[in-house]
Amino acid sequence: MDNRKVIERRLRSHRLSAPAATIADAASHMLATQAQEFWGGRWALAARTKGDPTVRDVDAALDRGEIVRSWTMRGTIHAIPARDLMWVLGVTGERQHRAAAAAHRREGLDADQFRTAERAALDALAGGNRLTRKELFEVWERVGVSTAGQRGYHVLVALSVRALLCQGPVVPRESGPTREQFLVRTDEWVTDAASPADPTAEMFVRYIASHGPAGARDFAWWAGLPLGVARTAADAASARLSLVADVGDPQFVAAEPAPRPSPSASDVLALPPFEEYYLSYADRTIPCAPEFLSRIGPSMNGIVRPIILARGAIIGVWTHSVAVGRHGDAPIPELLAQGAASDAEVRAALERYRAFITA
């Protein structure tokens, strides 16, 4: 497939040119959506949904328990349908835990401390209780598990990748979009857990449906799995996929028809930091000119900037603050490719985001 055809199909796969009916549908289609920036993860889902959804619409889906946020893969926070959380962590959780072992040793966190923290957290959250991160850290301090420095963070991640805790309903915030979620017990909050027969193959199918054309190398990077495991998953999933390119790393799309493009979908989009359309591939030069990669990221500190997309190609980046009193400010574009979109198109794309975040 040439780049033009790959871009056209990926825009449909990502629901950027063929938006989903609801926020929950968009989350289900994507399976796991990068969301280490909470506002960015919510905008990623809204940008893939019909109409003009607001941050309140995404928060309502979180409050209803349709979507949660957790460290689903690569030690990175994603938004994921609640029913898919536990089986995805069944694929990725142990590998994430092993990857964190050196950090645990450095912080002096051992098995006894994790057991104490687990018992205290599950007891404190039992019966449908919910706590902010600060409140949960106070629970751990009371039972002798220090949360100083990065210790509290590492304990929280360790219990989350074991699917014991997750981030569920939003914490209200006056005068601006919330920046935090309550922590809840996964076994109480997730009441409709899926259980696919072959979780790794299912994960590959869902990745291809939402990101294809793509291959095993792309999936291995996205899921944080070894390439051999990714290739085995591709083989197991082959009956549910269509092969579209077999030069080098085979490229697949979902066997069923791609979502139909919407005539109302904009050709120019302002997308969030850590955007799936850009980040979730081994090779990011299909939508992005090589000379722009360093301007977008990942940077030395791991940051990936929000992007402006015109007809599937990245033409710029943008900045915006969600601080109280500033979230209503106009986002500021920085174009990298001049003339690829009109000023009016760029303004309209950024305005859609501003309307989302200020609702």
C-alpha cells in the first residue's frame, strides 16, 4: 500500500474520519487509548466521537463505570473500557511488574511492603468506597508503608498492574476541568468483565481494527510485548484479519469492513499529546515528515506534543493550559508545514478542542 492509502485507512481505523456514535463506543473501538495526560486522553476519545462531545460527556462515561484509566501496558496510563481492563492486564501485567523490579529495589519496596499496602488499600476501598490518591497514600502511611518520594507512586502502579485498583469516577473540581480520578477496587467497580478465549490474539485483533494497516512490530511496541509473542498473536488472529502488504513486516487490517467515513468529519484536526495516530507505531514517518519527528517527540523527558493533522499528515503542534483560569484561553498553534491548511481550518480545529474543554 502506498502512503496515501495507508493514511486513508488509518484515519478510518482510528475513527478520526469515521467517528463513533458515543464516547464509550470510541473507547471500545480503540481498546486502550494513551491517557497519561488526563485531559489529553479524554480529548482523544471525544475527537473520535460524532457531534461535539464535551469533557463533561467523557467524565460522565467515567462516572458510569464504562471507562477506567490504568497502567495497561509499557508502564503507561491508558483509558480503557472497564470490561477489558482485567484481561488486558492478564497479557501485560506481569511483564510490567518485572520491568519495575529495579525501581522497587531502589525504593526499598519488598514483598512484605506490597502485601501490607494491598491489604490496607482493599480494606479502605471495600464496600464501594473511593479515595483520592492523597487519601490512599495517607492510608498506606498509617500502616507503615512510606509514600515518600516516588514510593507511593510505585506502590500504586504495582497494585494497578495486578488489576487490584483502577482509576474510576472523576474527582470534582471547581472552575475548571477535573485533573484527577478516584481510586476504586477493580473487583467492585468492574461488574462486566470480558474474558476472551485467547487474550493476546484478541488484543492483536483489537489493535489492528483501531490502528491498521499495521503489523506485528507495531503491535509489539504498542503493547510492550516481545516481537515473538506479537508474531504468535498475529498467526493466531489471522482468520479475523486481512493481509494488505507482505513485504518486510506483514501489514494487516480487520477482516470486516472499515468504519465508513463521515461527510461531516473535518479534514484538519487538533489532537492531544501522546496521540495514538502518531505514537503507536514502530515507524512514525507515514503521517509525519522525518524532519518533524524531533519537534513532536518523544523528547528526552518522554513528552509527546499535541499535534495538528491535515488530511492525515502532521503539519504542526499546539499548546494549551488546563489550569484554573487559563483553560478558556485560545490554544496556540505552531505550524511546521506552511500552506498545508488554511488559517481558518486550523482555528476551527483548535476551537473544537476549546469548546470541549470549557463546557
